[in-house]
Amino acid sequence: MAGKKNLKDYFPLDPDIYPVGRLDYDSEGLLLLTNDSSINHRLLNPAYHHEREYWVQVEGMIDKESLNRLKSGVLISLDGKSYQTKPCQATKLSDAIHVPERIPPIRVRKNIPTSWISLVLTEGKNRQVRRMTAGVGFPTLRLIRRRIVNLTIDDMAPGDLLDIRRDKVYHLLFEKVK
């Protein structure tokens, strides 16, 4: 998009480094950068069903019925066609969760409460989380990708860039970690 900054405006990256997957402009969180095509293949190929966890701030106080609908899969529209999302894990998070302030901040309507949920998906359709929460009547206000398999943003601040050895990344992404 013209006028909007991208990763190379913030970090000195080698030309062969690219993001695995995507976060839309209004989303935050973990983004894996690599030049290893096998990581890219394993994480983006739907046959591998790897977990991605998102913390989602939704408009309104989400209820058990809506969480159960999310868990079972939601009918959403993709490219003008109906699509049933795969079952996922959906839980309400404590109001006391700590997330960094967002810049720019999300829109807030003082008379409408918000709640936080965790969604763990094994598929990654375009804007899927936003479509799912809207589909159960709770539009997404803020979306943070917290983890991909066992690689997390725990102990990181917005803008942090960690250089992780290949063997550790493979261990966190592709081996069973207890």
C-alpha cells in the first residue's frame, strides 16, 4: 500500500528474508521471518495442521454459546463462497491479561464492553479470525497472534526482533515439546 511502512522500513533484512504467512495491517503479534523454504512449506501447507493461537479482543461480553459455536466451526464467506471453518479451541481469557498498548489504539465505545478470547486454529484462511468472531456476533477489535506451535511472543515487546538458531526453530515448530 502506498505510504504505509513495511518490515524493511523497521529492520535491516537481507533480501532473501521473507515473512512466513501474513498478518493484515490491523493485526499484531508473532511474525516469523526466514530464508528457509522448508519452514515456509511446512507452516503454510494445510496438510500439516499446525496450531496458531490468537488473542482476540471482541466487542461485547462473549458468552458460552458463542464460544461453543466458534469451537464447532463457523460458516463464513470466502471469495463469495460459503466456507465452514474447522473446529478449533476457543476460550474466554481473564480480563486481567496483560497486552501492550496498541499504537494507534483501537476504537473504543464507552457504553459497549469488550472481552478477550483465545482462538487456536489449525487452518489459516484470509481474515478467518475476524470473519469467525463477526459470524457469532462479536466483531474483532484487536487481534494478536500469540504463538505458532511452540514459538511464542511471551517475554517480547512490540517491535522486538529475535534471531533464533535454525535447530531451535525446528525444535519449537516441528518436534513435540512438553
